[in-house]
Amino acid sequence: MITNQQYRRLMNEYAKTGNVTISALKADVDRQTARKYLQAAQGPQQLQAQHTWRTRSDPLEKVWPEVSAMLRDAPELEARTLFDYFLGRPGSGLEPRHLRTFFRRVRHWRATEGPEREVFFAQEHPPGALLQLDWTHARELGVTIQGEPLDHLFCHCVLPYSNWEWATRCLSESFLSLVAGLQAALAQLGKCPLHLVTDNSSATTHELEALPGRPRGYNSDYLELCTHYDLTPLTINVACPHEQGDVESGNRHWKRRLEQHLLLRGSRDFASVEAYDRFVVEVLRAANAPRHPRLAEELACMRALPATRLAEYREYAPVVSSQSLIRVQRHTYSVPSRLIGHTLRVELYEAELKVFLGREYLFTVPRVRGQRGHGVDFRHVIGPLLRKPGAFLQYRHREALYPSPTFRAGYDRLVADHGERPGVIEYLQVLKLAAEETVERVEPVLQAHLLRAGKWRASHLRDQVAPPERKVVELAALTPALEVYDTLLGKEVAHGG
């Protein structure tokens, strides 16, 4: 068979000369071959016979009818799974070297006989219309705060038209983290889009009891948030994250960008959470800088923000029980015993609780995570426990009275050395010292005592951590009498004379 270039040369020369021999010579083909193509008036591709015969035996001949039947029944089966299944069957005729042949045959079957594939239709987003919001975990970044791992997420907001983005560190996919993340993004924009798109997270939607399996309904507090900012809420279909593909792909790009800046920084450890937040803001501003031209188009189409900003907390009014505990959202927290019987005002934020008595701020405690947890601070109950040491052993929240494994080891050592009740009293004295001087000051001294062979008591720790102040003897000021000085001076003059 000749090439297409030879065929074109042959036809051109024959049109000029009308001579088969000369045309064949100039096209570098045999005279008989040239005559065949000239008489047929067809190119090499048209005259080429279709290759329908095999040059070697089919290694899949024994198994392919069964393979195709299995694929028709369960198209989700993967080629590797089927190959391993038949490879282990005696008499199948398959060998490991047939793997690529098997893969090609399955791929060809899917293209010619398989089910229709899902089609993704590219969407055009007008400027200023949509803001997509989603959460993404960031534990793979390996960020630490003074050596302690920081397990956190980002509430990530993206404008699909300009790809402008903003991310706010949070601890969970909660409604409060959504409020904080959305308001932070809108504050950076200074304007408000038309629609807010989220997935079917429990922070925004709930299953309708009357219509199980049907589209979920919006939560009332989420609707209040959207009403305040005049946003039309939109959700994607369940298990269809591609429907808000901009923020889904943006999650991946954002974490890769943050990873690269952490590598440039040379360290993943930060002095404080606030320092890490400032670092995140710097990375976001650098990422958004090239997007300002298209962002300007979006801002021109957006509405102004409302004058007020919604509170980023929920308010509760628990009554302090006789156990010096309060219940907030199915979690238990301790408070000082002097508040027993009082009704407190608690502001529940995404990461912490602020406690008030009336309008007076009292203290802040970390928010408890999980289901029906407890946050008991030993500083709140150490005074009552010293008055009732017998309550320690069976106290429901006793594990919270060990600030660290070192304190637990200290308790075991004191009980072993002094007996159960005296050991408990000694340990409670250690806790009292930690409440007065901080755990960080007491723990290294306690660790040193654990390494000693002899017995020791809480008073020994107190002598090292907070030794008693030495009394300074105050001496009365001495006021010399001038008459005594005159007498002494007179004697010296007389002696000299």
C-alpha cells in the first residue's frame, strides 16, 4: 500500500503527462501499483481492506461471555475485580500477562454496550448572583500551636464568577460557625450577593418528618440569617457535591495554597491561634489580589450590607444546680459554688461559653464537643471537696479532677504511700495548690517528687512552689542626739590638747 502523499503525487503527475510509467517513477511507486490506483480512482485508505481476522488466539475466549453477562447485571464492577475473580478460577485460561488485554476489552464494552454515563453541564454564573459556602477539614496541614496539634476546619466562601474566596477557621460544621464564616466573608466584601448556596448540612437543613426521603427543609435560624441579609437560600441535591463545584474544587486549591505558604514559612508551629489566623488572612489577601478586576464587576451588581451584624452566639439562662453545675445544650459545665441557685446568662459561641450574672461578666470556658460531654473545672469545686473529701472517690466527674496524667500518677502515689483517705486529702491539697499557682507551675515539681523513692506530702510541693514569705524585722529609725555628738567632740578636743 502506498502513502497518501505518494497517491497525490501520482495523480498530479498523471494529470500533467498522461503517462503511467513516468507518473509512477516520479511518485516512487511500482508501475502496476500505479495503474491499479489510477483505474480505481480511489485513495489508499478507500482501497484498504478492513482487518476482521485474528492473528492469534483470543486469551479471553473462555471467560468473556460470562464477563459481559456480569457487566450487564452489575455495571459498577471494576475490571480489576473481574480479572482477579476469573484469574483464580481453574480452567479460565487467564494469566497475569493478560491483564491489559482484559482492561482494554472491558473499556471497549463500556463504550459500546455499557450504560449511559453521567453528564456534567458547565454553568455560567452572572456576576454578583451567587455565594457558595462549604466546610473543609484542615487537619492534614499539620498546624500546631506551641507544639500542640490544632484540629480545625475552614468555613470556606467562594464567589463563582470571580473566584474570590474567604476562609474562617472553625471547630465544627455548626450553625454558629456558618454565621461567623458568612459574616466574615460579607464584611470583607462590603456587599451582599443575591443567593447563598450550601449543601444539605444539618446546620442549614433538617429532614421533614412528614415527608421522609423527600427534599429537606430549612432550619428556622438559618432562614432568619438569610432574611437579615436578604439572601435567597439554595441547596444542592443530596450526595451531589459537583453541583457547587466552585467551592468544592476551591477547598482543594485553598488547602494546597496554604500548604505551600507553610512550606515557605519553614514552620507549621505558631505562638498562638491568633497568630495562625493572621497568617491565614495574609494568604487569603494574596490569593484574592489577581481577582480584583472581576470582583469589581460583582460588587457593582451586589446590594449593600444591612447596618447591623447578627450575634454569633446563642443565649441560654441555666440555673446553677446544687452540684455547682449548669446544663447548656445537653452538656454539663461547672461554675463556682457561690453561684448555686442563681440563674446565669450564658452566651454559647462556636468555640467557647461566656458566663454572666445579670450584666456582669464572670468568666469564659471552652465549649465541650461531642455528645453529652462535661466540662468540669477543678478550680470551681476544689473548695467544697476539701470540706467533703469523702465525696472524691465516687464523684461522677472525678476524671476531670486530674488536670494531666502527671496529676493522676501523683494521686496514685499518694494513695499508695498514705492510704486511701489520707491520700485523697493530700491529693486535694495538691489540687488546691494548682488552683492557686496554676497547673504549669505545680506539674514539674510534682513530676520531680514522683521520681523520688521516699514518701512526700502536698506540703513539700507547696514549700517549693509557693514558699512562705519570710518576715522582715522592721527596726526603728535611729535619730542621733546632737548633744551627745557635742560631748564626744569636746572630749576629742581636750584629749588632743
